[in-house]
Amino acid sequence: MSYFSPFLVNMDGDEHAAARRRLIGEFSIRKMTAFRPIISSIVREAMNDLLDQDPPADFVEHFSNAIPNQILSKLTGIPETDLIQVERNTQEMLHGTDTEEEQRIASDRLHAHLSDVVAAKAKAPSDDLLSRLISDSTDRKGAVDSFEIASVIQLLQVAGHASSSAMISLSLITLSEHPEQFEALRRNPRLIPSAVEELLRFLSITDTGPLRLAVDDVELDGYVIKSGEGMVIPTLPANRDGAYYDEPDTFDIARKPAHRHIAFGFGAHQCLGQNLVRIELEEVLSSIIHQSPSLRLYDSLDEISFRYFGQFFGPAELRVTWDR
């Protein structure tokens, strides 16, 4: 169906490589390191908002859900209210329709809103990702390719919000379920980067994993995957592979080397935003252990309600408490 976004996810080969090159510099380690103070400020403010509540308070509402959209808003230059609307329209298109006609109408509504967002930014550019995408599109094509840029915004919102929110909440749950590791992190904050990598490996929060189509016959462990056949490559079993990891089902924030996992995929379609996600999670853990070292779950694990956010899995609500 032509009204689905074609950008990056549904591209391959030279077309994908060219489109990826236009974006990858925006998420370089250098740029994300320069962006870290803004991320840190957003995380600190979210924690302050949480701690202003009367405990028990919902960690998802006041912290996990609040952070990703604010970060994406600062990065892209798109108002947070518009990003929330993009998310709502995308969820309606993907999960709130029963027929192709309903899906087309929902898609038209999504892209009409995104086109308005692009047009507004084109009239008032600034030093942000969306302004640079508009400038690059104009340089290449002589006019703004509103559909292409709208597709980028949709991709960033879909990939960046639900996954980050779920990862933040599940990280707190995982550390709480391993109190000796949580305490080690509090005693030694230098473990934060390796703790982030272990959380990414251990949780691998998307169940479906990368979707791939074989372009040639491929033999794998004696089985031939024929050209044209589709494959689902779940990341969780790969990140718990006993042939590759020592004690793969053990959560260990001091695991060495820390970065060996495929939570962000692998190869040409590896997640563009991984540097941003790593810094975001590092700042989240730093905020938890420094701003509220007594933060803890209010409910037991079997009392927490979980649900899917698209293909991502996390708590619908996560009540926490702390010493005041």
C-alpha cells in the first residue's frame, strides 16, 4: 500500500544507503555528546516532577513517558504537542483500523498533520534536525520533499518514544529485582555505562526483532533459506545465546566486554539512534542513584500490569516510592 512510509525501514541497497547517509551524522557520537547536557537537564526535571508527587507515584507517567518526547522535541525542533499527535495518529493507523479504507484515511490524517509540521518549520527554520532536513531536501531537489521528511519524523517518533519509555521502566524493574547489582551501581557510578549495555542485552525489549527478506539462497546450520523468503530474527534469544555469553541468563552489570549485544540490530539497518539511547539511559541511571537513591518499587513484580506498546513491551503503570 503506497501510503505507508517508505523511509529507511522499507528501503534497501543504494537507496537505503543514500537515505541513511543523510541522517547518520545527526546521531554521531560527537553530536550526541554535545547534546548530553540537554538530555541531562530533561531527565533531572522529570525526576524533580516525580519527586514532587505524593508517593506512591506512577514512574511511567511522570518519568518514563515524559523524557523521550521532550528529548525528541529538543533534537528535532518539533513542539512536543505535535509529537504526541504524531504518536496518536500513527497508533490509530497501525492499530485502530479494521479495513484498508480506514487505514488509508488514518494515514492521510497522519501525513496531513506531518506536512503542516514541515511547512511551519520551513517558514521559521532554526538550529535543529528538522530545519537541516528541510534545507538538505531543498538543496537536492529544488523544493521541500514533504513526504520524505514527514516519513523521517514518523520513524523517529515510532522508534524513539515507546521503546525508550519501556526501556526506562524495565531498567528500574530489573535493577530492583537484582538489589545487589542496584547497590553496586549506587556505590560505584562508574559502572553506569556497562550497566546500560547489560540492560540492553538482558532486556532486548522488542519481541519480533529485525524483519529480513532473503535476496539470495542462504544456508544456515544445514537449512537453506530460499531467496524471497521472509525471516524474523528475534534479538532476545541471540542476546541470551549460551554459545556466545557466559551465564547468558544472569544479569551482570560488570559483564566484560559490556557492548557485545545486538539490541540495536546489526548491519546496514542497525538503529540510527543508538548513541542517543545510550546517553539517555546513562543519564536516567545517574538521576536515579543521585537524585533519589531511595527510589524503589511500591508493588511486587506480580502486581505490576504489563502491555504492548506496538512491538515494545513494558509496564502500563509502575508505582514507586521513596524516603522523603
